[in-house]
Amino acid sequence: MEDFSELLVDPKTDERFNKLFRNALKKNKLSVAKRGSKDYYIVTNGNDTLGFDISAEKYEYAKSRDPYIADRLAERIINEFDILIRLVSFTNGQEFLRYTVVRSELVSKDMICEDFMGNLKKVICYTADNVHARYINEGYMKKWDVPKEVLFSVADRNMCRLLRKTDISESSLNGAAGLKCLDLKAEGNDFTAALMMCADFYSYLADKIGHRFLVAAPSKDNIIVMSEVTNNVLERLGAAIVGEYRWASRPLTTDIFLYTSMGTEIAGHFSEIET
């Protein structure tokens, strides 16, 4: 996909979209403060700055040549700046709080986080559209005078609402009679895998797949829920899980999680290193 994008977004296309994008910002009293890379722009409204990766919109423009894509991007940026105003107070900003899942080695010291399982952390963020996540630093806890536990409680409530809006498709595994698989896809991939951490995840999915089930989250973009399987079937699934992990742009974990009425535990782990 990235290689194909490079071919499609030639220098002239990049220049055209850059001009459309800057004009759309100007119409809304915004401007580019800095272009960090070809696809990453630091945008300012005169008071605050926010960074945006516009590669997806640029790729969409390269395929369609629709100039309105730049206007839609500007609208998204306006919404993000509007949320900053709401985040001045916890009362006004709490509806935008979420959390996402991050590998522990990618967690920076100013992120607000807590342990999940294995190598995964639950990290507080906010969103303007349920698609794109932005981390909130520890300064917000001091500004709001709100403890971390309250932030996670509010974020979890919002994640449970997101879970109920998530598309869930069911399929069966070839050669494994009776095995049900559910594929979950949140509106935004920043939140798809994080759904497995929310308080209502077990009860909501147990009604659909049974009261003991396994979860794989090889990448941040994908989560698969399976009815409990035998070891030989799990070995076959393992190859697919490890394959996606190795090729993912945002790999997450090769752990397999077991969910039951007693809680959640790591049921197994596939080697991330090719042997």
C-alpha cells in the first residue's frame, strides 16, 4: 500500500494537494506553522498548534482528484482545535476522553497510563471524531485536579459506548467444525484493539460467542474473538496471527487472551521471532 501510494502521489500531485490544503486552512483562519515531513504538518490557529498526518487524504486525492478532500481535512482540523477549547475543563472535555492500547516500550513518561496484560498498556487519549486519537499528558490531571482513576473510569464508560457501535462480523474457520470467529472493527483503528480492555467487553461478547472465548490482537487495527479452541487448531491460528503481527504497520501482540466469567488471563504466546 505504501509503495503503491508513493507511485500514485508523484511530486506534482503532492504540490497540488499541498496548495489545496493550505488554501482550505487559510479560508478557516488556520495556517501551516511547519511541515515536519512530506505528510506531516504542524497547523496553528494563532494560539495553539496540532500535528496532522495527511497521508490518507493525499492518497485519496491522488486517486479521485476531488478538491473537496482538502476542505474535509480542514473541517477535521477545525474540530480538533475546537476540542482543545472544550478540554480547558474536565466537565466540558470528559465526553471526548477515550483510551487506546500501546506497547509498553512506546509509552512516554508524560502519558497517562495503566497496565493491561503482558506488554500492553492502556493510555488515556481524546478524540474529536472516534477515529483519530490524541494522547493527553499528565498536565491535564493537574489542570483539572482529577485523579487518574477518574479519567480511566470516564474513558472506560465512553469506550463501552463505542463498543456497542462497533461493526461485528461472524465467520467460521475452515476445517474447524463449530469454531466461531468474530471480527470487530471500530470506526477508527486507533480504538479497535483497545475495545478488549473495556469493562463491558466480556458481557457484550459472551452473549454472541459463549462464556469462554479467546482474543487475538496482532495489530492495533485488528481484533479477533474466537470460541475456545483445541491446541491443534490454535497452532494453525498462530501462524496467521504471527504473520499479521510481523507485517503490520502497527504491531501489537502475539499473546492470546482467555476471557471467562472469572476474568481475563493470557492463555498463550506465539513467538514473535521467526525460527
